[in-house]
Amino acid sequence: MTSAPAIPALAAALRARPTVRLGDDVDPDVRDALVAWAQAQNLKVIEHGATLAVTTRPEHAVGSAWVHCPFAGVEHLVPALPDGVLLTRTTGTMPQRMAEYVLTWVLAERWQTARYVADSASATWDPSRPSAPPTRDGAIVVGTGAVGKAIGRALAAVGHRVTGLSRSGRPDDAFDAVLPLADAHSTPALARADVLVLALPHTAQTAGLITPELLAAFDAVHLVNVGRGSAVRTATLLGALDAGRVRHATLDVTEQEPLEPSSPLWRRPDVTITPHVSGLTLPSDVVTSLDAAFVEIRRGVRPASAVVRERGY
């Protein structure tokens, strides 16, 4: 296990050497906002060896005691940073936007939006087969972190009974129930689910976590993936679609990104692809998250946004 950073020592280092490096991978709009924040905190922006580095790339963090990732995903940083370096990440308003994305596509599929858009374009008036309320009200959210909680609450607001799946199965009031993933195959909630949402980070444990065996427990579910494409292999998803276990897949993330034009996912009417846009990070998200961590460190408190290296998020 990696050693935990000493927060009081980090606070002392920030007082003695109040410097920050902004990696060249940081978006220009985010960079401008961070420069203004650094000036307000009397932090000097330097090119190398700063106490704090804001970056997604380990090579930009050499010599830093604290690294802040401007995004939620930290899979490139976790294995590369030395022990004793604090790693924090940005969440910000991303959970709310991702919950809105999920709700948008769940309702769009329920209301046959694609069909009516096509009818409108062709001047077709077809009142047959109108949208009807779903016969099942269950929803499964795999991943019960901040994003999963926001998604659970959004789905509950439109009448779903939401079950969360997590490693621990620890109860949470964002869900009607939370079950451990290890027991998921045997729960009747999966067969009764109308919606399955994947809200998982990329770690060694989550890669390929959604197996053919797990999907076999569902019956014509609408799968929405907003976490990482590695959670469900393309071949596994195609098999579940062909078998009717998944009736439609809405994918904001895919196993390979960008998704190559030759992928069969593009040519299936039961798949909707969006280009990894559900969780866009705003400059204000980065600054707010970084500032909150900075305040906590100066108080000698481990930041709420600190990454647990062994978990990978």
C-alpha cells in the first residue's frame, strides 16, 4: 500500500514554497482561471519543481508534493506518482450534469424521440404505437460514488426504484437499496430493471467488470454507460444486444476512444453513441475543487477530494 501524505507537512511546504505548476495539458480556459486563483492565493506559477502541480501527466508533476488532476479520472496518475505525494481530483458539478445526461437519454428512449424526429423530417403523421409508461420501474446504477448518487436521485425523481451496486453494498440514502456487486447475479432486482447505468471509474478492478454472466441476469434493459468504456467490453455488449438482454445501449464512453469508424456499434439502430461529453469539466469546477482542497490542507485536514491510491479514485 502507498503511504499516506502527511498533510501538516504539506501545509508547511506550501507556506515555505508557495509555488504551482500548470501542465501544458491544461486547457487554456482552465489555465487562465487557475492563474487568477494562484495570484489570489499568493502562489507563484513556475515551470518546474513546484510544490503543487495541476496536470494529468506524471512527467509534469516531478518534484511536487501535491498533484491535482483537473478531471475526475486519475488512472494515468495513480500508478505513476511516488509514495507520499497527495493526489486530488476534480468533481465539481460533473455529477449533476451526468445525471441530467442519463435522465435525458432514458426519457428519450422511453418517448421514442428518434422515431418522432425522423417522422418530423419526413412529414409523417403516425399516431400508432404511442409511447407508454414502462411496465417495470426498476433501475440499477453500478457505482455509488458522487456521480452514481446524483444519477440515482435523478432516476428516482421520475418514478424509478433505484438499486445501487457497489463493492461494499453499504447503504446510501440516494438509493432504495444498495447491494454488493459480488451478490448481484442472484438478485431479482436485475431481471426487473428497465434501466442499467454504469457510473464506474477506470481501475484494474473495474475493467471488464460487466461480464456476459452479469448481463445475462437482465431482460431487455436500457444500458447507459457514462463511466468508462473499459467497464464493458464491446464484444460483451454486442452479445447482450443480440441476445435481447440489452434492448438499447446509450454509450457516452466506449472501449476505444475515439470510436473507430469500422466499429459495428455505429451501424446498430439499438445503439446511440455520444462522444464522451456527459461529464465535461468547467474551469469553475477545477478552481472550486482545487481551492477547497487548498483550504483543507492549510487547516491540516485531508481533502475530501483526495484519491485513495489503492482504490484508484
